[in-house]
Amino acid sequence: MNTTDDPIDVLRRLKPAPALDPAALDRLLAEAAHTPPAKRRATTKIALTAGLLVSGVAVAGATGMLPHAFTDSLSFWHSETRGGVSAGNGHRVAQQPGPGGRVLTVWSATAADGTTCVSALYETAGPLDRPAPADFHSAGGQCTPATGPAEPFGNTGGSSEPDGVHTMWVSAGDAVTAELKLADGTTRPALAAAGLFFCWYTAGPSDEPPVLVGHDKRGRKTGSIPMPNLSRPR
């Protein structure tokens, strides 16, 4: 900056900058116009400092200052792909209502070689593009190389909790939609993301688990897979 510039002209040149609050800058201009010249340098310095602070907050959000618990939960992405995928590359790709008032979300990222990692989390509800959570529960995930053979509908992975909540992911194969048929006769759509279907259900030791049914783009059944009951004694 040229130190001989009039401070009011400096403020006017800064006005289009997106990091500054236009309304706040207008107030500073009005105040500066009625401020004796000897005091204008201090006003200009305060305005520039405020602008830098706002800009710093914007950059921090854009670069993804991720909660430590979140990066820890997704650290297997980095280790299993030898650094090809990391939590910082992840984004929410799908979500649906889950148990206990939370939502089941799917986070995903893909490496340069096509390896895709996914993680299933239970979070507080909100838009897909909300920041990464600090308060969540991880239900596991996996990393899949792009070079492997195409998986048919039904290859299953997942986890269960002591309260009986099961979280499963199933390879989509030729299916484009899937629904979970629960033992009580009700159905729930599965969540499609990254070539997989994600679903959750509750099953106690003596409960009959649901069945996942896949459908092609015409709505025709492509297959059905009984879901496991991991609460049963082994």
C-alpha cells in the first residue's frame, strides 16, 4: 500500500473485496469522512485488520479445519490407500434418517488410481454440505480398489452395536435401488452411494433380521439378500 494514499480512498478501493462486510465498510467510510485527517490513519489500520481477520476465518473454513475425532475415525482411508485418500478429501454423498433422531450419512473419497473409500457415520441432521462433525458415531467403512472385478449385488459388510443397531453396506451390482424389508412387514429404502447400498436396522438376539431387495432401473427385482443378525450368540 502507498502510505501517502488518503485513507478514505483506500477504504473505497477495498469495498469490493468479498472478505469485508459491505455494511461495516460503509459505516467506516461515513465515520472517516467526519474524522479529522490526523485520526484517519488509525481508522484505516483498524479497517484493514478487521478485513484480514474475516479473510482468515474464510480460508480456515475452505481448507477444512477438521475435528480431530473425525480425522481419527477416517484414518484407515490413509493407511489402507498408502496416502492416496485422506479424511481431508472426503465429502458427504448421501444421508437418510437413522435411529435416535440422528441421520445415517455416507462419506466418500476417491484416490487418483480410482480406489474409493467410504465411511458410515451417525450425525446430527443438516444439509449435505455442512461441516465435518465433531459429535458423531462411526459405524465403519471400507476402501475398494478400482482394479478389482465388478461385485454382484449382495456382497455385504457392516457392524453392530450393543444396543442392537446394525449398519450394513451391500454391493449394488446391477441394482439401482434397494429396499429393506423388515420382519414386521414395513419397508425402508436403502441409501445408494459409491456403488453400494447402506442400511440400518435393529435386531436383538432372537429377532428375525430384514431382507434387502434390489431392483434395476425398470423396477424389476435383481435379487434379495438376508441381512445378518450379529446380536445372536455365536
